[in-house]
Amino acid sequence: MKSRSHYRLLFGAAALAITAASAQAALADITPASVTAVVVDTVGGSSALCSSSGSFNCKSLGPASATALDIIIPKDDIYSGSGRATVLGSPEPALGTSASIFANQLVEGGGSPVYVAASAFLTYSFDITPTDPTIDIGSVPVLVNGSFSQSLTTGDENEGTMSSVMLSITGPGGATLYGLSNLGTDKGGLFSGSFDLTPGVEYTVSMSASATATISANEDEDEGRDAAASIDPLFTVDPKFDLANDFQFNFSSGVGNSAMTVPEPATWAMMLVGFGGLGAAMRRRRRARTSATAA
């Protein structure tokens, strides 16, 4: 005759199997993420694109992640620059962009401004479900927290050099639960929001980061423009909620929600400034070469 503990073990194993199967089914039903990372420059007319539907000049493209990279080779020794757009789906969704352009010498005779533009876009979906299938509740309080940065290293926003970020969370029918955009130039910091989610209902997150560096055709020698932007959100169940530990998030494939190794604002800044430093290095080499020639 089977003992009560034996049946309890069987029941527990069955409950775990049902929970795991439900989680896998929920994950399979989540709408796939849409990824785009693009860099365009009007100096040489080159571009780099990474997207869910196709790519070219794409450094890497994986589930919900991509990097588009464009380094402008000096054209007629007049302009040089660089651009990068990065989308990370995991361990936590994060976007980073940077753009730089420089005039190595004075261009006479006027002409249209030239620019480098880098943009990163990520749209993904998620829902929230109980870890115990017997839990039946109408709504769960959820928090979104994260960091963003928008910067112009040099230049004037009115000349076309700019940076921007956007985050939007929508529910069924396109109803907006949370949104932020147009935070202004040379700003950065933290953001937070709260809202209630219905278990088993799919929600959509749309986020973008864009940076454009523009320079006029009559800039002085060694004049340049730099721009950068980044954003990364994290979702958690409100810890004040009594059942906070009894719910889990299910995201589009390739999208994570772990804060353990997420790029912090300072890390993003180092990545973006370091990349923009390529243009500064170009200018230093240009000055060094010019000085050596003069000597």
C-alpha cells in the first residue's frame, strides 16, 4: 500500500510539471521581438543595417540583439567620422547609439550639411503568469525602472546634432500604460513607473535610441560634432504585493529581464564615449601629421 508521503510527492511532481508546461506554452505564445539597428552617413553614402527581416554590413545579429557599425573613411581628406547602433535583448533589453562627424579642413564654396545618424529600435512582448496555476487574481502591480542618457559632446542642437530616447508600454487595443520621450539633450538619469497588469494578457514594449551628428559644409578645420543616447528598462512585481514571489514574466524569445549584468549608465557612457573617441583619435592624428609636415 502506498504511503501518504508517496502520493504527496506524486502530486507535487505533477503540479511542477503542469507549471513548467504552462510556462513553456506561455513563452511559445508570446509575439517575437522586432529588432532594427541602422547607421547612415551622407559623407560617402554608406550605411549599415541589422533588422529582423534582413541585414547588411551587420556586425552581429542574434535573437533580439544586433550591432550596426559604420566607420567613415576620410573622403578627399575632408570629412571623417563614425556611427554605431546596438540592440541588446538580454540579459536585459538595452539600446545604445553614437554618432560622430568631423571636418578635417575648411570646405569652401558652401554646400549642404553632412551627417551621421545612428538609430536602434526594439519592440517585444511579454505577459505575467502565476507560478502556481491555482492562483486566480485579476491584476498584479508591476514596476518599471531603468536608466537613460542623451548627450551632445560638442555642437549645437539647432544645427541638427541631436539625441533622443523613447519607451512605450501598451496593452490590449494599444492602450498606453507608460511612456517617456523627448527628455531633452544633455540629460541622463533614472526613470520609473507603475501600473497593474492582468495575468495571461500580452503587453508590448517599444523602445528606441537615436543619435545624429551634423556638420555644415563650411566648418573650420578640426571642427566636429558628437551625439549619443541609451536606454534600458527592467520590470519587477511590486515587492509590496503579497504574492510578489508567486508571479513570473514571460518575454519574447531572446529578451531577458535580469538586472545582474545589465549595462549601467556609466558603462553605456564608457561604451559610447569610447566609440566616439575614434573620431577624436582621427583628429589628433590629423593634427600630428599636419604639425610634422609644417616642421
